[in-house]
Amino acid sequence: MAFNGTWKVDRSENYVKFMEQMGVNLVKRKVAEHDNLKITIEQNGDKFHVKESSTLRTKEIDFTLGVPFDYTLADGTEVSGAWEMEGDMMKGKFTRKDNNKLLTTTRTLVGGELVQVSRSRGVDPEFSPNK
């Protein structure tokens, strides 16, 4: 149950480039840069309840590891995919419904902080769907 807790986004690296590659317009990118995102995770075995709160919106989702589900990103982009555990890392693989681009997000705990990394082709030159 290591991921249980409320986590605040303190910094984002390459997030603007990631949003640009994902097709998020300039106004939404500027707002998202300073959205004060907090992620609350409640884990019970392989079931998760996640609440994402920001200046843009509050969204709650429930998912089970390995079970695909649909999700709408803050900018309105619809994706489909699933979260898996790989050792101590949560890894989400999602496909945009509008253009079939793959994006991955990983969540790890490092020094008492939740580190979340989002990747997509064009943002990370080493991006591979298998990473």
C-alpha cells in the first residue's frame, strides 16, 4: 500500500513539451503549468481509487490493475488503457482515441515523494512503448 496518500505536484520536467506534443493548445498549456495538482491515491490490493484535484478540475477514478478503462485527460483528450505494477513502479499505458498515439505514465516513490513521468513519442527521443 505504498502509494496510499496525498501527493502534491511540486515540479514538472518537460511537461510543457509533453502537452504540446499531445496537441494541448497554448492557453491550456499555460494554465496547466500552474494548476496546483494534488493526487490522492487509495490502494486496496489491486484496486485503486484516485482523486486528481487542480485549479482546472477535480476528477475521481476507480481502476483495477491490468484492466483496461477509458479516461478523459484535463484537456478533454480521451484515452483508453490500463495501469500495471512493475516491481515498485506503477506503469500506465494509454492510447489516445483521436489519433492512436501511445503515451505512458510511470509513478514511483523516491525519498518520500511521488515521481510521475509521462512519455510520448516526440517528447522523449528514447521513447519506446516497451519502456
